[in-house]
Amino acid sequence: MRRRLRVALFSHDSLGLGHIRRNRALAFALARDLPALTGREVSGLLIASSPEAARFDLPDGWDWVILPGVTPAPGGYVPRALASSMQGLRALRAAAVSAILDQQRPELFIVDRHPFGIGGELAEAIDQVRGHGCRTVLGLREV
């Protein structure tokens, strides 16, 4: 049996559940449709920063990773709850995502709305996964 096709989906989740809802719908569609197209089962991670995300079920073989959150503020974003500067939080989130993707080695990485995350937090991780031959996709609503 061929190894599973690994997927990672990222959403910054600063407000509401729309990004989570879209990525969750993508996870279910990929888990349902990709095996017939590729001959491989699919597993993956949904990387989010809303603590509510983990309440929602996912397809078999998928799981959530919850990062420290951000929230909109005048002039940009601020940490949702962590006692940290935004620069420190961005560095923490960037390091966490890079480590997760390095360990998971996805073949497909879908980022919702912000191509490089908040403040460029995904730039290094995207370069890293592309170096392993991963396809990267920007997810946009209503497109």
C-alpha cells in the first residue's frame, strides 16, 4: 500500500469561524475525493489559532494544531491572550508552523486568505515546504 498523501491547511483565525469553516470543508472534500484521483488515502493537519476549532470534527486521519491567537487592533494585529509583543508572537507562531511542517512534510499546503500569514509568519515555512516539492495554494473565499 502506498503511503498516505499528507496535507496541511493554515488559517490565521483572528475573528470568527469563517476561515476554520472553509478549511474544514476543504479537508472533508480532499479526504473524500483525492483517494479516487491519486490512489492514496489522505491525512492532514488543520493549523488554526482559534481554541473553538478543536470542537469541530475532522475526517479520519486528520487533526487540529492550535497556535496562540491574534486579534485585530487599530493598525494591525495584537496577541489575543498571550503576554507577548506582536513581534514575539509572530516569531513563536512562525517557529511552530515551520517545525510542524518540517515534521509532517506535506505534499499540499493550503493557506487561507493571507498568502504569508500575519506579518509574513509563513514565509520561511513556505520556502521550506517548497524545497521538499510541496505544492502551495492560496485559498480565497468566493473565488
